[in-house]
Amino acid sequence: MVAESIGRNYNRLHALCCHGKHGYFDARSPEDIFQDTVVFVIQDAKAQNKSNNDFIEHFLFRFRMIEFQAQQDAKQLKSMPYANYKQTT
């Protein structure tokens, strides 16, 4: 049922999530995050039995959630020190 809702609204969801967005978070584009959101929402029990507008709002909420997590993961990887520039004692 959720996959059918995504299929019916795919073009609209894609336009809302990816149109005008650019940038990469640790080599993950908005397209990658969109596909991760599709997989997540298909498995999400809270996405079932929602009306069309409520489903779109739920999908956008999950997209923003996954996008924020991707940003935080990229930020954490940038702050991780690597030993190849440190001098040993």
C-alpha cells in the first residue's frame, strides 16, 4: 500500500525533495538521500493508512530526517583525526 502511494506521487515527491537542492554530504547527493527515504518509508509502519496529503507530509518529514542525519554523519567524518599527519614521539 505504501509502495503504491509512493508510485502515485513519485514525480511530486521527487520534485519537492530534490528540485533546487545541490551539494554533497560525504559523497551523498539529494538523489541518494531521496532513494534512502523511499526505502525507509516503504518499511515505515507509520506511513500506512494515510491520506494523500498526509502521506506526502510524512514522506517530507522522513526526507528531512534522513538528510539531517547525512549532514551530521558527514560533519563527524570531517572532524575525525587521522594518524597519517601526526608525528610519533
